[in-house]
Amino acid sequence: MPRPGATPDGPPAKQPPRLPDPPSLPGDAQARFRTDVPSPARTWNYWLGGKDNYEVDRVVGDATAAVNPELIRQAREGRRFLIRAVRYLAAEEKIRNFLDIGAGLPTESNTHQIAQQTAPDARIVYVDNDPMVLVHARALMRGTTPEGVTGYLDADFHDPRQILDEAANVLNFNEPIAVMFMGVLGFCQDYPTARQVVADTMAGVPSGSFLVLWDCTNTSEAARRSTERYAESGTVPYNLRSVEQIDAYFDGLDKIEPGVVTITRWRPDLAEGEPGPEHVHGYGAVARKP
């Protein structure tokens, strides 16, 4: 159940409740804000060592990770994959527009920070519909370079048309766009719908755009058991996909080497003398739209 940072491996430190009730939220966001039901974004934040979570999120996070201890490493490796992919696109493919769908709560090394380190004029739009993410939307924009732009949309990935229409207020749709689904499509309850979401989103961006995507896979018994435990909490269930299903998200696109691989093996950055990254049960790729 995924997203990451450069925090040490190992279980997150116990943290006391600290979050106040959010301020007045626009639209129906106030009604969507719950502290009695685990939030995927807040649980993910907990696994990454963040502080934007409640006791209910920590309880389900601990219970799920107890069944599948790899989850914490998987979340953090997902962020490392994001960093490598964004850096590659900004530096080598000269991408200046990034659409990060299902962005989650801000942690370390967010998309706009990585992109604008290489390309100060990069434009980034984050998309999420978790009310806590909306509360922290300003934090996502902190540190934007004078030349760059960072925006946030309160939207559901099931509505690509809304996302594309509103993202056009920030991104330049006359240029290639990097569309990012980082560990979030498992929250789509059926696979055909998830594929359609990806297809419809990519249909709305120009030729030369990129899809960056990864998700947790059903390639381990522990992963399957942990998703069952996660669903028992009453939160939005996460659906594991097969490697073949993840590969099919990229149909019609040209995958960048090494193709669909476990995320630790996608162009790893290895410090001299360090061992190679471990395999995790999360697969993804980067691919170009012809």
C-alpha cells in the first residue's frame, strides 16, 4: 500500500497524537475528513516516518506491517523510485511539466523539489482527494523556485477529464507532460477501471509525454495477507496486481530501459562500494507516448 523518503529503514518511531482538527475546508472536504477511520495517505505517511497521522493510522500501519514487514521498506523504495524517475525525466528527457496523481502527504524529496533542482522552471500539479492532503497543500508548494510553478487539485483519479482540464491552468499542454501514478492504482477496486483511468489520462496529454507508474504486486504470500489485514480496518482496500497487469498499463507506450521491473531495479543509484538494492514486491516503469 504505497509512497517514500530518505528515512532510515526499520519500523517508524512511535509518535504521540499531535494533529489538530483541520481548519474549515472547502466543498465536501470537511465531511470527508475522519479521524476514526484510517486514511491511506496518513498510514503511508506513518510508514515513511512522517508526523501527519493519527493513532488510528498508526494502529493499522503497525498491524499491517506486522503481517508484511517489507511494507515499510517498500514505501521508502517507492519514494526512491520517484526521485530517480523524476530526475531522469527532468535531466535527460527535458520534461518541464509533471502531473503527480495521488500525491499523498508531503514528505522529503517531493516531486516539485526533485524536478526543480534540475529544471528550476518546471511546473508541477499535485492531485489528491484526501482532506488532510488539502490541509497541507501549501506545504507541497513551499520551496518552489521563482521560475517554477507548483499547484494542487482536490480531485479523484477516477475523473481524468476534470484533472486534465484543471491541470491545464498550470501545465503547458503544448509540451510533453510526465503523468505519475505512484503506488495509488491499487486503490481502484477493479483492474479494468484502473486501466481505463490510465488510458484516458494518457490520451489527454501530448505526444512525447511519459507515464511513470508503480504498484504493489501479488508476488508474495505476505503481501496478500497484509492487504487482507489492511481491508479489515475499514479503510479503502488496496488491491494487489500481477506483474503482467502492471505491464499492461504501458500498452501502446515505449518503455524506457529496463522496462517493467521491481522498483529497486529501475536505474538504481549505487554509491561506490554499497551493495545493490533489494528486491521488493512492487513493480513499475517509465514509458514514452509515441
